[in-house]
Amino acid sequence: MAETVDTIIEEKQLSQEEQDKQAITRNYRRLLESIKSNMDETDKNNVRLAFELAVEAHKEQRRKSGEPYVLHPIEVARICAEEIGLGPTAIICALLHDTVEDTPVTLEDIKERFGERGDNIAKIVDGLTKLDHAYSATSKQAENFRKVLLTLVQDVRVVLIKMADRLHNMRTLGAMPRHKQLKIAAETSYIYAPLAHRLGLYSFKTEFEDLCMKITEPEMYHSIAKKLNETKRARLDYINNFIEPIQKNLDEELFSYRTTGRPKSIYSISNKIKKKDTPFEEIYDLFAIRIIVNVPPKKEKSVCWQVYSEVTDIYRPIPERLKDWVTTPKSNGYESLHTTVIGPDGRFVEVQIRSERMNEIAERGFAAHWKYKGVSSQPNVYDTWLDSVRDMLENPGEDAVEFLSDFKTNLFQEEVYVFTPNGDMKTLPKGATALDFAFSIHTDLGYHCTGVKVDNRIVPMGHPLKNGDRIEIITNPKQKPSEAWLKMVKTGRARSKIRSSMKEERRKQGEFSKEALERKLKNLKVDYEESVELLVKQFNYNSRIDLFYDISLDKLTIPNIFKQFQEQDGKLVVIETEEKVTKSEEEILPKKSRRKPLEPGKLLINDEPGSLYDYSLASCCNPVSGDRIFGYLTASAGLKIHRTTCPNATNLMANYGYRIMRAEWGRASETEFVTTLNIKGIDDGPGVIQRLTNKISNQLKLNIRSLSIAGNQGYYEAKVSLLVPNTDQLYLAMEALKNLDNVSNVTREDS
């Protein structure tokens, strides 16, 4: 009997192995079918070699979902080939992107395996390999992002493969624990979605945003998705009716074309609902019509405007919504002609007009741009952008989080177009200032800027720029940047240059302190380099420059420094007076409360009763029992509980993941929470305040903490602070207030 059981188990194991082999083979064939670029025999052999190496390296690994791990790199390679259009080298690197990090395979193994192309492949794989050591004083995520971004100016394929890797991880995130889903979604929203936009990967950007929303706001995501599905048939009928008369006119022209109708992303619909305080049912531009013409590059502009003329002959355009990115492409290479017209039933419809070339660049971004390099008369937009961030990438400074924040400002989505005195156009992010403009022209122009003229009118250096501004920079060779300048600029390039200049000034000021410290260490007969590194670490400085600078200002004196150290065997060592905890360790250790545990079911932190911790509810988002929440361990204010939809959540999770703690509500308690509602409606005379307070206090039985209301020209806005026990009661209150006469909208305040 025992033999029979063993046989059955063995057959099942073999069956599972066979299933795995079939799945791997099936996915590999799908990858090969997706490769559109021409491959020679060497390329084909190398792709096969990479596949076999990945299968062997990952054979003992499985993903959280239970499937063989190697299916992940195969799918990443397919996304690179099919959805971005990358060639064989990138596909090989995608297949191997996790081998050096997670398996015994080394970069030397890769170099040897792929012969003359091995060095290039190994270089890209190295760029894709995450840092494998922990960071205490800074953020591991930010360090990892920095390493990937530093490869951007060397080989952009590293970032494109990283995009594909992140996209597949986001698509398969369901098997991960909830708190890890939130961290990964925050990273994606913080850096990957904006970077996808900057590289022109529109489809990646929208999918990233939708998948992040699915994790952070699942209720709203599924609600919008359900409503989109329910209205799909009516939407398709409307699109067909809208396009029909346009097609009749275009069929008479001497060029081929195709039309598509696509719904807007769930994320963009959600944004519109929030920003315009409009329910889903009242949003009419849920989709866009796209007309794609197939004409030679020389005829693209004229034909696009010809199509625009045909569309606006049939439907009335809204002039202020015309966006001409055909004449002036976006800085990420995007070209298209957008207009909004009034369609049947008075509905606003967005129409996008572009060529097949423009469409491929819009969907595939950087990779497609290189395919058409030299075809368009437009300048090389990616070289221009890379030039603008190259200095920042090659001189990232000491603080990874600061570097990442600066870099992120270069991933702007909205732009302003301004001009030099000679009429040359410059593109800057929306919100950029006159000082940003100076640094965008030349570093020295920024350093020595003393005044600015916009359209011949003197303005402050921090003056925000608008489309069409003509800017003249006034300089003085004695001018130097100051810390106040950091508040005047918005772009990462300007911030990086200002910090670099200030750092140089600090270095010069600290030279005498450096020499004095060097003499002291020489007298002690200890190694200079090793000792200075110890001092930097012991006093929690980011760099030697900061240490020398503070000594020069007498914030730290050499006699006081060496009261804490002694020479021992030719080395400088700390005098141990008591057990010490470094600042970085202290910051990331949760402080347990000394008070007797109260309300054991109110909150759970890392699966323990929240009353064991010193925590408080974050004032930036005011979480209420029932909200999705997380804990963030601050450097000085203890543990803060935030909503996952908090305006600060993305930044905290993306940059300080090691400080994030799991938190969830336990059983219901008697505690009441403060929350604020914004109410808008028609001011129909006396009685508005009475109706609101009567509904809240008398009918809903809720306590009002504060109420402010202002009316203007028949319209009012009210802000009401309430005490509520949980989200169920909060949402009941919101619905009840919405049902009052002449109330147009009720929203919860996020901050």
C-alpha cells in the first residue's frame, strides 16, 4: 500500500514538472513570435542561450503565485519585444535581468557565455541588478532608483527593460501581501509612471496609473470599471454615429486612414470626478476618437490639418481646446492634433488626429522614436532631454532621496513654451520660474543671474513663466547662488546646480578646518582616510564637506570631537561609555508605549495591538475607522497612521519603505474621529445653514466640531468638521447631505 501511495505522489510530481515545462515552452514560443526586429543567426543563438541560462538559473525558484519564476523574465522579454519594440540585445538582457541578483550566475559568466557581445549584455544586466546591501541612513528604494537612472545616459535600454519588469510585476501583484502591494504601487506612481510619460510610453503610463489605483483605491477603481462596462454598448453606438459622417467625407480623399474610439483610463476618469466634483454619470468625455492617416512624412502636417477641417465642418469645435502638437511637438516627442467638438446630443467629444508614425511614437515612445530618427524635421527630443538631466545624473550628490526628488521634476507632464531674446524656443515644466530659465540656458547664466526681464518688464527671479514669455537674463560676475534660491526654482537641473555651487562654497570654507583636523590625526598617528570616515559616521554627517564646514562655523570643535575618541593600535576608536544606538537605527526602531495597553481591538500594528505603540493619527489625512491605512515611523514625532490615499502616501512609501509598518483597524471601538466635508450648492437664500445643521445634528445625530460657509452670486461653499465613529457612518452622512435640495456635491477633504 505504501508503494502505491509513493507511486501516486511521484506521478503527481512528474505531472507538475511536465506542466511547468509546457508552460515555459509555451511562453517562450510566444516570446519568439513577438520579436519583430530582424535577427541574424548570432542573435537567434544568443536569445536561445539566454533562455536556457535563465531556465537553469531559476529552476529552483517560484513566484508568490506558485508558478515557475522563469516565466517572469520570459514575459518581461516579451513585453520588451511586443509592447516597446526593442531588439535582440534588450530581449537577451530581459531574460537575464534577475539572474545576477537572485542566482549564482555572475556578470563574468554572462560575458563568457555571449562572446563578443557579452560585455554589452553584462553591462545592461548590471544596470538592472538591484543593490544587494541594506541602507540605514538613507532609502534603499531611492538608492536603487538612482543606480538605474545613472545608466540612463549610457544605455536607455536599462530603463526600458526596467519599465517592462515593473509592468509585469504590477500585472501580477495579486499574490503579494497587502502592505507590499501598497509599497510597490507607491514606487510605481512616484517614479515609473512619470518616467514612462517622459520616455513617451503612453500605454505604460496609463496602465501603471490604473494598476496603482486598483491597489490604493480599489472601491473607486472597481466602481468606475463596472460603470464603463455597463455603458460600453451605448458608448460604441455613439462612437459609430459620430464617426459615420466623417468617414463619408474622408473616403473621398486620396489617402488611407483608420479610426478608433478608446475609453479614457480609469485613473483619468477618477481624477476628473475628484477635480470637477462631478459624478460619473455627468462626465461625457469618457472616450476619445482617434483618426490615424497613412501618408508620407512630408505630407503629415498638411493632411492632419485637412482632416481637422473635415471634422470641424461637421461638428462645432471648442476653440480653447485645440492642442497643436503637430506644429510644436511635446518635449517627449509626442505629436498629435487634438480638438474637442460638440457631437450629437450636445456631448463634448475629443478627437485626436495623427499619422501612423506619430501614433507609433505616441504608443512606444523612445524605441519607436529611434526607428524614425531622421524622418521627422523635429530635433532629437530625447537627446535634448538627456542633455538637460545628464549633469544631474552624473553628479547625483550624497542624498539619494534628494537626488530622486530633483530628477522627478524633470519628468513633468505639463509644459510651458518660452523664448530667448533671439526668438529661440525653450520648453520648461509648468510652474518653472525665470531663474529656472536662466539655468536651462547655461549654468554660468544661472549662477550670475541678478535680474530678469519678461517682455521687457523687470520681474523677480522666482516669477512663474507663462506660454509665450520672452525672457532676458541680467547678470553680474560677482553674483553667487544662495540657499534662498532653492525656493525660487522648480526644475531638478537648477536645484542640482545651486546645491553644487553651495557645496563648493562650503568646501572652500572648510579647507582650514580640514587642515587642522588632518594635523590632529597626524599627531595621533592614525590613518587619516579611515578616521575621517569614522567621524562622518559618528556625528551623522552626509559627507566630509559638511563635517569640515560645521567645524569652521564652530558648531563642532576639534577638542570636543576627540573627547569621544582614543587612539588604539594605530586606529581611532570610540570611547565606550554606554551602549549606543546610531541615529539611523534609532529612527527605524518602533517605540513601544510604556502605558498599560488600552483599547486592544481599536488598531493593529504589525499584527499587534496598537495600544502597545506610541502612535497618533496623521493630521494630513485624518484617517477614520474603516479607512485603508498604514503606519509611518517618523524621525522625531513617533508613529503616524495615514490613509493609503493620503496626499503624502506615495512619497513616504516610495522613498522610506523601511519605515512603513502594517496597520489595520481591529474591532469597532467607541472612539470618534475628526473628518472634514466640503459641501457645494446653490445659495437659495436664508435657511441653507439651518438645513445643513439640522440634517447633521438632528437627523444623523453627529457632532459638529466647526462649520464655515461662504456664498457668492447664488453659489455657496461650506466646510464642516464632524466627529464620526467609522467610514460607514461618514459615507451615510455624505449621501444624506447630497440628497438635500440644491446641494450639488459633497466630498471628503484629503488634507
